[in-house]
Amino acid sequence: MEKHLFLAGHTACYGCGEALGARLVVDAAGPNIITTDATGCLEVFSSRWPQSAWAVPFIHSLFENSAAVASGVEAALKAMGRQGEAKVIAQGGDGGTADIGLQCLSGMFERGHDILYVCYDNEAYMNTGVQRSGLTPYDSDTRTSPSGKVSWGNRYLKKDMPAIAAAHGVPYIATASVAYPKDVQSKVKKALSITGPKYVQVHVPCPLGWKSDPALTIKVAKLAVETGLYPIFEMENGVVTKVRKIPRPAKPVTEYLKLQGRFAHLFKKGGGEAEVKKIQQIADENIKKYGLLSEAAEKVAVEKE
Amino acid sequence: MIEIRIHGRGGQGIVTSGELIGFAAFSDGKYAQAYPSFGSERMGSPVTTYVRIDDRPIRTRTLIYNPDFIIIQDSTLLATEPVLDGLKPKGLVLVNTKKSADALGLDLNSRVLTIPAAELAMEALGRPIVNTTILGAFAAASGAISLEGIRSALEHRFTKELAEKNLKAATKGYNFVKEKKQ
Amino acid sequence: MKVILGGLAQPATSLANNTGTWRNYIPVFLQKTCTGCTICAIVCPEGCVYSVEKKKFTFDAKYCKGCGMCAAECPVDDIEMVMEEK
Amino acid sequence: MARTFTEGSKAVAETVKLCRPNVIAAYPITPQTHISEELAQMVANGELKAEYVTVESEFAAASVVLGASATGARTYTATSSQGLLLMTEVLFNISGMRLPVVMTCANRAVSSPINIWNDQQDSISVRDAGWVQLYAEDIQEASDLHLQAFRIAEHPEVLLPVMVCMDGFILTHAYEPVDLIEQKEADAFLPPYQPQYYLTPKNPITFGAMMGPESYMEARCQLDRALWGSARIVEEVAKEFKKRFGRFQGALVDTYCIEGAEIVLVAMGSVISTIKEAIDLLRKEGVKVGLLKVRCFRPFPREAIKEALVGAREVLAIDRAFSPGSGGVLATEIRAALQDVKKAPEIKGHIVGLGGREISVETIINIVKDRKAVGREDRFVDLKEALLK
């Protein structure tokens, strides 16, 4: 087998985007790192005693303190003159990052710790059985934002974490998707070459929570990008410096939504079209805001990773 | 054991007064304890500091109910706060005021001394910060601490320049009481 | 296995865990049209797909959970998922 | 050794400095604040070479020292009251991961109603967090305990966090003569921390793994054994401290006038001094009264307590915290400790001094004198009945 730093034998679901994401991140970072992680799927499926899927130093403490524990790790390395020993990577899911862990993350950003924070965004609390988080997309059906006679699912828009990071003056911010593994890895490498706090948010489909085919994890992730619903970009010193262009014309959001049970209610109930329109509008706004559309349609469409 | 209660208002250096008396006694070779009234007192609100001086280690950590000495750094408190409560018979009250002791009209079984500390402090410090002037006056009036003790307390607490200025203020207070006594 | 200091775990020990038993479908690497693009190895969530030669890939059945991502992503349809007889 | 006249918080900060912590993280809260301010100033002045992490909450403070300690650093934090409660989740994590963090708890009442004054409800409420808990009687002891705390925490047989509890304001804000230790002496007493396991690529261990029903109980049992085992180390360290510095204020417990005492008061923290004053007065009146000071509350020194109380006729527990719906915590635990003693003394619980309510010498004398008149129920002492009507 290939030599990895996040190993097989972990107990993630079939087709888990987060397991893939984590492996891509640590493999790109290399062995000289110390990683922290928030409570959540990743921690549960990777470190069930007495086994560990991690070949790098790893610490899990609590749901909401990955960024603070990493701050302590970084401060200790500094205090003991061991900065050269390891780079620090803090990890968390979308709930542990954007909701319960946001305060600790804000502190980490504000103090300027030399830490890369990676958020594996699977858009809900999957570890506890699919409840909505601050990064759950609009109209998504979760156990705490269920669709019903008078509900279309989650009523709120995704929290704009990159903008929150940017407001803290974080020098390097990026979004990425497991649909583009090399992009994830080059962003991790780039982030680690920059001193100070870094934020990388990786879109990682969850076949369980999204009710999607495990075999289609990459396909679904790609559609999120190609529809404009999950813009992939880099921000340096507060300015968007690079955008992953999508083929012109952008794919309609229905193509993405229809592959996932979490949006199935939009296509079953009368009135769903209007909701789909709203989601299309979100995609259109992203496309405009980030200038996602490529100049030449065909060229990008065939670009392979 | 000698027990001292200092009354003033937040921002008048009352906590420092307690610390300085305690330190002065400590450097005189005695045991001492000083602590402020604990709370979230704001600038201007009434505050109290407690000081104990003894020849043996001090274990009591309670408030001071029956002080031997009461220092009133802000005379307006006389009208509004029970600052004289519990004073031992034949104790001493030292009040910062331009008025004479008689003019204060305090009906007490104890000695009352007044000192125009603001004026004296202005002469020494150029600012009406009264606590170190009163400290000197207290040393002279009570004999509980020495002027030398005050010197080492000031040197411990402040920069050299500030310590010297405040020692001047304390000496003014000290001499004021000494001269008044004669 | 002794509990050390509240439950420290040794690194890279998950390899002892036989997640291949979870599998219903098993990939068959046809090794006919493979171009050596490595996508199958990259996207495997277990990281258990690997190359034996430049254009010849296979997987470690001890860990493969049979999710089918390798087959779904293969650009030349050189991997098939088949029901596994157990 | 140099004697000075200083504030409790300053004395503690000076001692913490002597311990050479690598990482300090604390969040301001009254009455702990002076300690963390002093340390910040020392770092700012270059007198203390440490990373001082200005966190956004006590929760983060605890998390930062957790991460730093797991990375092999010597770490320190301090808090009070709500801050300690906000840390609670992390406290359990620190002990569970067996990290030798040292913390000062400047004891303060907990909300609601909000109250910044002293009692011990905060640290007592986290007694089950798996930390060693030591309670200081005076500023000298509070200061000395920090040097001892790191030694205890980092002992290879302990590897547990230690909480030094000192009564807020009464000890943190008071000025007293304190003997301060020289750096050289401190270094000789407390060698650098050498963790066996820590986060490093050289040995990429996993901390904080998930444990299921098959092993969780063993991990918890191991924690329990380590905490019980720390009692011996608390004693050893106190004895060695005495040998080196000449000061001894008890190890697990201490006693005062307990020889032949028929009535024994049991208490923790700064009220001990007040009780000693009361005992001197009572003894003059011929009342055979003594004191058992509980210095180490976790591990709970059952045997030492039993030994000290076995000859007494009556035990009067003085609690500065309580378990609503149950009673005084010290009283409850002493009852449990003595339950297998034949002819065990009668134990009466007294809840005193909550939220800064003054405990005077008279309070203590009255407790002793009124003991016959009150029932067996733990009672609140010096209640203002008018406020309850």
C-alpha cells in the first residue's frame, strides 16, 4: 500500500468524504506536524482506543476547543524553542468550527498563532446523527431542520466562515473540495508555508447525512462546485486572489440537489420549484460575487486533476 | 495588637495607605496585616482598609470592629457613613480636614486630631494626593509606625523619585502633628 | 493492552482493524484500459488502493469497504464493482 | 530566603515565576485577577520567560494549558468562580489525559445571585473533576503550595493536575509578611518537567482516544488510583519542603490543640486562622476544643481524618460551601469517612461564610457553645432570619 499518514482501518462510513479529506490534508502536510481535532466523526472513526489511524502526533480534547488546544501546542513549542520540530494543524468539523468552537477559533485567529485550521465541512452534525449546523445549506433536510408540511428544511444560509476569518486579518484563507484532491493538497502546502493563522475549509460530502450514493462522493462534491453553490477560492490578506473557475454555462443546481436525499422534498412537494429557484439564486450570487464562470467553457470542463 | 481602620473613597489611595502602614510596621520589625474592603467599589464610593500590627504573627482574618485607630481620609464620610463605629475608648481618630477637631463636634470618648492634608500635600507633591501626608501624621499621632518605616515602605512601593516626594509629604504630615502636640 | 495514562493510543495502529469485512461489493481492477492516472488511489477514503506497476492498480481487501468511489471515478471504466460472495 | 510584606496574589505570582512555567494562560476574573496581572507584568518585564496566552475565556485558558501540557510544557492557569465553572468540561479532560497542570483557584461564590466575595462553592463544585485539591490557610501557605503543587503534579506516579485553592480577597488581596524562596532553592526543589509522553513527531502518539465500554472503566479506575496514590506524594513533598525551607503547615491534614480535645472543629482554608484564635479563647475558658485542618481535600484523606477524630466526642464541620439538597460537603464526607468507626463522634455540619459573609471569632465560639441546642441537620450559621420571613 501507499505510505499514508492517515491510515486504513479507520471506521468511517463507506464513501466518507471527511476521511478522504483528512488523509489528503495530513499527507500533504507531511510527518512533521502536530494535529488537534474537535470531537466529531473524524475523531471517533480515527482514534478508537487502542487503535489510531494517525501516524502523526494527534490530540483530541473536546468538541469546541480544537483551536485553543492547538494554541496551547503552538505556545508550548514556542516557549520551549521547539518551533522547528513541527507545524501545528487544528482540525474540526463544521459544527466544531463554525458553531460551538467559533469562540476558540476567533481567539486563535486574533492572537495570530502560527496554526493552520482545517474545517472539514460536511454541512451538518453528522456524528450525532445529522442535525443542522451553521454551515448547513439552505433548505437542507436534517433531523433538527426537517422538512415537513410547513417546512422546507433549514431556513438559514451558510455562515460565511471565510469572511469571518478575513475579518480577523487571517493572512491565508482558502476553500477547497475533495472533488479536487490536488487543489486541497497544494492549498495545505501553501498555507503551511505562511506564518500566522491560516484557515482552509474543505467541502467533504457525507453520504449518510446527504443521503447520497457513497460511490458518488466525488461526483456530488464536484457538482457543488460546478453549480456555484460551493465556490472554491483563495484569499490572501483579505483579498480574493484566486478562484476555481467553473465551466460556462454553470450547471443548474437541480443536477446537484437531485443526487441527495437531503433535498428530495424539494422535488416531491408542490411549491418546491420556488425553493429550488431560491437555491439557484444563491448559486448565481456566488458566481457573480466570486466571478466563478470561466472565459472558455470547454477548456476548463475537460481539465482533469 | 493594634488595629487600624482607614476610611476614604475609591481612587484616594486607601488600599495603598493600608499597604504602606503594614509595610512600615513590617520594616519596623513587627508583624502586620493589611487588606482592603473587598468589593467592586468604584471611584468615589466609600471604601475601607484594615490594618493590624502586632509583635507576634497575626492569625485573625476578620474585619476590624473595634479599632484602636481610625483614619478618615475624606471628612465628608463623617456625615454619611458609620465610620466611627466601634472605636475603642481612648482611641484616636485622625481626620483629613481644614477644620479643627472641636469644629467637627464629634461626641467621642477618644482623641480627635485633624490635619489639612490637601494643603500639605500640595506643598510637597504639587498635587492634592493626601494619603502619604496622612500616613506621616498617623505615625506621629499613634507611634504605631516610625517615619523610618514609612521611608522604607515608600521606597519599596514607588520609584525613587516618587518615593522621595511622598516622603516629603509624609514628613510634613508627621511634623504637623508633632508641632501641634507641643 | 494496558491503559496508559488515560488512554494513549500508539500511532498507525488502525491497520489492525479489518474493515474489509464491512464490504458487500468488491472492486475488480480489470487492468485493461488503465492509463495510470492514479485517481482511484487518490480518492479511496481508506487509502487502500495502490499501484503494482505504472498502469496496474489493485487494492488491499483487508481494508476496502466497497464504497465504489474508485469505480465511479475511473475515467476509463477499468474498475467494476461486483457483489461479493462471502 | 527573603521576607517581604506583600499581597497574597503577588506572593503567589512570585512563586509561580520561580516554578518556571513555559506557558501561562488565564482570563481575568475577580478576585483572581491580580495573580494573572502580576505574571503578565513579569513576562512583559522579561523577568519570566514564558508564553503568556491572552485567551478569550476561561474555557480557552484551560484548553490552551491542556494543549501546552500535552506538548510537554510546564503550564499554569488561575481562575475563580464562574471562570472555574466555565472550565469544568476541560478540567475533566486535563485530569483524564493525566496532564500535570497547576491552577490557582481564588475561591469565590458562584452565581446566581452574582457575588464576587469569598466562599468555596466553586472549587467544591468541581471536586469530582479528578484534580488534586489543596487549600491554603494563609498567604505563606498559598505561596508555598504552588512550588509543592508542581512537584506533586509532575511526579511520575501522579501525573495529575493540582488546584491550589486560596480564599478570594481574604488571601488574594491581603498583605502579610511572606518568606519568598530564592530561584536557586526553587530550582533545586523543582527540577524541569520531563514528560514521558508528549506531542512530538519523534513519537507520534495519539492523545484523547475514544474508549468504549470495554476499557473506559479501567481508564477511570486508573485515574482514581493515581489520585489516591497522590496522597503519599503530597505528604512526601510537604516533608521535603519542610526539610529544605523549614516551613510545614500540614500535609494531608494538620491539627491544633487536638490532644485531649472532646470537641473538634474541621475546616479548610483561611477560616483555619480564625478558628485557632477562637480555640485559644475557648481553651482559656476550659472548653476542650481542638482543630483538624483539612489541607488536602482531593484525594480525601480518610485515614488521616479518622485517626485525628477517633478520640473526639463531637465533631463540628465548618463548611464554606454546600451541596443543595444534601448538606455541608466536608460534613458529609467526614460522616462517610467515620461510618465504620465504633463509638464514632457525633458530627454536626455548619455552613458558614457564604458569599463573603463574615466569619468572626465570635461566630466560631458561638458554634461551639450552641452545639447542644441545635439538631443533627447541617445548619446555616448566622442567618438573618428577617430576610427569610
